[in-house]
Amino acid sequence: MGGSRAQVNKPHKTRFSSKSSRNIHKISQKDKNRIAKSNRNVTQGARAARLQRSKMLREQKKEALLKEKRASSGSASAPRVILLFPLSASVNVSSLAEDILRLLSADVSRALSSTVASSEYKLRATVLHAPHGDLLSCMEMAKVADLIAFVASATEQSTCDYIDSFGSQCLSVFRSLGLPSTVVFIRDLPTELKRRNDAKKIVTSSLTSEFPEDCKFYPADTKDDLHKFMWLFKEQRLTTPHWRNQRPYLIAQKVDMVPDDSSPEKCTLLLTGYTRAHSLSVNQLVHVSGAGDFQLSRIEIMKDPIPLNARKDHNAMDSDDIQDAEIIRSVAPDPSSQEPFLVENVPDPLAGEQTWPTEVEMAEAERNQKQKRLRKRALPRGTSEYQAAWIVDDADGEDSGVENDGDDDEDDYGMLLDEGDSGFPSQEDTNNPDFEEDQASLHLRDSDEETENDSVMMEGDNMTREQIEDEIKKIKEAHAEDEEFPDEVDTPLDVPARKRFAKYRGLKSFRTSSWDPKESLPPEYARIFAFDNFARTQKHVVAKALKVEQEGRDDCAPVGSFARFYIKEVPFHVASKLCAASRTAPIVLCGLLQHESKMSVLHFSIKKHDSYDAPIKSKEELIFHVGFRQFVARPIFSTDNINSDKHKMERFLHAGRFSIASIYAPISFPPLPLIALKGAAGAGTPAVAAVGSLRSIDPDRIILKKIILTGYPQRVSKLKATVRYMFHNPEDVRWFKPVEVWTKCGRRGRVKEPVGTHGAMKCIFNGGLQQHDTVCMSLYKRAYPKWPEHRFPANV
């Protein structure tokens, strides 16, 4: 390689200047062994720490499990609640309940009570038998049951007869509430051993798919069968739904009422029973199932009427024992620490007002008022002086008797398209000739009954049977039309569209366009409460309740204690209903967490029940069973969009899919199950309409009601088309001109100009339009739930 340069080896870069200095930094073998040994010690130490931590966690779990077992089956625990539920009408659970109580009770001669203590099994139990056909009683019993024993009869002819329609409906409701520990009792088995085993196998194979995997099947014909089950039940670790362990509750063994001398319409309700799940403070607010939220005036902690180590002649609870029970101590609330009974926020009507005007401003206002009185104005017929004060005249100095030409002013206003900012239609120009039509259409501006389907059926007492049937027929036709043509609305002929749909606006994009959640809120929003950070508040409230229980305060009724609760200021008619209902269903008292009495906007994930066929309309009155609580609500239904902060309202709750139901209701912290009941037209038993669970509490959730105005092409020329029947006058076309139009075949376009005097319009699309296509325009407005007339079922 001629002319190439000779390669020059450059010295290697090193941090040592010479070999001697490099040898100084060499590590000896002794030091290497010492470093390796230290690394080994670090590794062994980390492993030992992991083992120690695992051992500590195991011991903590063992202690927690042992504590839970002692709390559920010890002598200081409340009696276990066993619910006997018949799967069909032919099953007799009363005889089975009597057999179990006689097995647990040592004294057979005494009258049997529903709560007994057995020194033989070292067990206290309350046996409830569900009345077949009474849905509300079965639901209330299932909410408090520690064990649900489903009872089947082996004498049924076919496998489908083991569970009838009512049993299947209740079973699905129990699943929605959350099943506790479950077993299946098989009755009416043959006495011959081979036939008995075959019959048991047939029943087991037929019913296994209906129950959880850990559900056991037991014969329950003889005393020996029940004896074997009781020994297993005594050692069984019971599982309960998670929502039930969040709040203290009580099953009333006795319900009584004491009239209030100061107020004849009020009384004090007395509920006596065992405190369960958590200790209940006298400073807490409580909820009585179906009656509402109240404050406590006193708690009397009493001697247990049926202790586990009692005498043989005293092992069953009688009403006389409850009345004559010895009072150990009485607890009164502390006014400084008692939870305030706050339901609604009291709005200040002057909160948005300005400061008090000065004398100069008042004199100037008086002078202007005198000038306005001297000035003559043309006002619509029927306008009062107060209403006239709000009418703005742009030309006060001109002759007010001369009216402007409406056609000249029509181009000065129109509906604004929301591309990120607020897009409410501008209605500042009030000098047009159409202003006189406002008085005739005020009721249409403020109501959307025709499009929203929120008209409430009249009271059944004021309607004949034919009227009720016609109303139901209309609702069913509207439900079918909503499924076939969702959101489509006809433009009225007698009212201008710009007035009929004045509250609606167009959106450039439903997903990305902005909508202010604080804009134009209804008056009901001034009465509710909201959280800055709901998750943080819930965490703080639960931690506070846990801390109160761990401190073991004197103002609490401990878990498992027998106590009498005095609930003050209960309406007299509500207390009378509870006393009557306590004969057929348990009355449950539930302690409330902080803030749970205040009203807010609750959102539930809800699905229509399979057994309910009638349409469920938005804003229809439903009875919501949320955990132990019950309240009346009128929800609106909406979709659940994951990638958008706006959600489309649904006029009906459609079957086969989940929707979001939003209601005004007292605050409840999730997780909680939901059972929605729909009352019958008469005084019949309410039916299960929907099931679900509590999703969130958020008044800022934006629910938009969508309507679609439709028109039809009259003439088509390439990308242009003349569309008719969407509007009926050119002023409406100019008003809605900024809103984008689209077709059912996928074309998008815009309105160019009105054509003629009958509401036809010229549109330009992004592609060729077919003659059979339909042109649509989407409009939106925000929808809100309806405030209920009655908050709780007992007040209806």
C-alpha cells in the first residue's frame, strides 16, 4: 500500500502511572476472603429477615382467625342467626324450625322461643323461617342471616319442581345481596337405606349448580340428622358479606314505643337486641330499616337474658325476660361529640348578592326608575311590572311603538356550536316579533315531558282502571319506540324549534368537547353535599370508626352485648308501622358512619332483573334497598363511558345490559349491594325490578340527554342536498345553522342556508348522498335526577 502512513501504537490509558503503583492497589487473597464472607453474611441476614417477617405474618393471621372464632362462637358473642328458606311452596319449614329449637332447648315443656342457648352444643342460635311468598320479609331475613339453610323436598316428581319461581327469584336476590355461609337441608327422604341414598344423590345433582361450590347437603328428617349437623355447625367458620362487617347493626328482639309528651306526633322507639359486627356508640346516627335516620337519646346495656352457661331451666328467651332484664349501665349522648343530624344543606338566598348600595347609587337608581315610568313601552300581553323590569330594550330613546322587522334581525342570533367553550344559544335580542310567542310556550321551555319521558303516572286513587291500562300501554309503546328509534324526536309544528329546544346545544365531539359541571345547576344542588376527594374522605371516616372501636369507649355498646336503644323523635305513624311489621319480619337497626345522613348524588351500577318484564322509565319512583338502608328515589339512567367525562342518558332501563342509575339519596360509602323494587299500581307487594351495587358519589358527573332531529332529502345534487321536515320555518334553520348534521349512512355535513319559507334547508356533505338516506342533527342538554317526594318507604 504505497503512500500509506505507518501505524503508531498509542499508549493505553490507565489510572495507574506505572506498574509499581498498580501493584500497590492489588487486593490480597486475605482481603478477598474477608469481603466475600461479609457479602455472604449480608445475604444470610436478608434471608433470615424474610423468614422472620413471614413467621410474624403467619402468627398475626392465626391470632386474627382465633379472635374471630372466639368472637363468633364464644360465650360473649351474639347468637348465630339461622335462616330456613323453603325452595318451594310444598316444603314445611315451620316443623323443621321447631325440631331445631327443641334439639337446642333442654327444657321441652316450656314454650319455644326463636332464640335459644344450648349448653350441650355450647351454642346460642336464633332460628328464623322465611314465609314463602313474602319477598320483603325474606330479603330482610337474608340481610342479617349468618347461615342460610335452603330446604328442599325429595318427594317432588321432577327436578324443576325442587325450586319454584318464587324460590328462584329469591335465590337471585340473595346472590345480589351477597350469600353468607349456606347449606341445603333435604327433607322427606325414604326410610329405606338404598332408596334414601339414591334420592339424596338425585336432589344433590339437581341443585348443585344453583349454590356455591362449598355448599354442603344434609338430610334433615330425624333428630340424629340434625344432631350431626349441629356438631358440624358449631365448629364451622361462618363467612358473611363484606358490606355487613363495615357497620354495627342490631336485630330487634322486641319493638316498643313510648309517646312523647312534648310533641303528640312524635314518639320514642325502643329496640332491644344484641349488638353485632362492631360496637355502637350512643353519639352515632342510626338507620331503622324502612323508617329513616334518627338520633339516639339513650342506650341501656342489660344483663344477657340467655347466657350460655345458664341454668337448665332458663335457656330460652321470652318477652318477659327481655322486659325484666337487669340494667347494668345506661349511656347518654354527649352534646359536644354527638353526630349532628344534618340531612340537607340550607342554601343562603343572598349568597350571590352584591354588597349594600351606597346612598349615591340608590339616588341614581331612583332617578332612573322615575324616567322608566315616564317612558312608554310595548310589552307582551299579561306581563306584570316585575317581569317588565327584566326586559331589556336596546333602543330606549326611540319610539317604542314601532316594531322592528323580524326578518332583518334573524341573522343576528343563532345556536352556538360548543367546540370547547360554553355554547348555549344566545337569546339577547328580544325585540323580534316572535317575543310575544314566549308567553304561550313558557311551559314548553321549562319541561320536556314529550321528549324526556319523565311524566309521572297519576296517583292510582285518582285514575280508573281503563286510564291505568291506557297509561301502561303508552309506556310500553314508548319503550318499544325507544329501542327501535333511540333519541329521535319530532319537531313540533305549532312551536318554533328554537323555543322548544332552547335548553339544548350542539357538540362538536361528544368525547372531547368541554362541558362545565358547575354550569346552570338546578336548585336541588344547593341542598346537597359534595366531597373534594371522596376516596380520601372514605378512608378517613373508616379509620376514625375503627379507632373509636379499638379505644373501647364508655359511650359504646360493645359487640355481643344485649342492649335497649332509645330512638328519639320518630313519627308516631312510622313507629306504629314498625311495631306491626315486627311480627312478620325482623326490624334492623344499623349504625351510620360519619356524613352518611347527608344528601348527595349517588351513582349505582344497575341491571334489570330477569323476572321483571314491564318497562322501567327514567325518573320513575323506585324503592332502593342499599345494604341495611331503604329509601325512595327517582333515578335517571345513563351509559358508562370509560374514555369520556360525559355520559348519555337513557330514557328506559333496557334488559340484558348494565347502566348507571343516578339518584338524590343519603350518602353511603361503598361497597354496598342494591335491590331496586317497583311498587304495584294498587296496594300489592312490590316486585324486584333491578339489582346492582353502589358505584360512586359524585354530583359533578355529567349526564347528557340527547335528542336527534331528523329530516329527509328532497333533491340531491352531488355533495349538496335540499333537506325538508327537520324544521318548519327558516328562522329555526338559521338558529341551528352552526350545528353539524350527519346521516344514517355515514355522511357528515353542515347547513348552508334555508330554502323557501317552510323550513327546508340546503346542506353540504362530505360525500354523495343517497335519496333514501335520513339526515340527522344531534342536540344535548344536561339531565339531573328528580328529587323524591318521600325519602323513606314508611313515610309513603
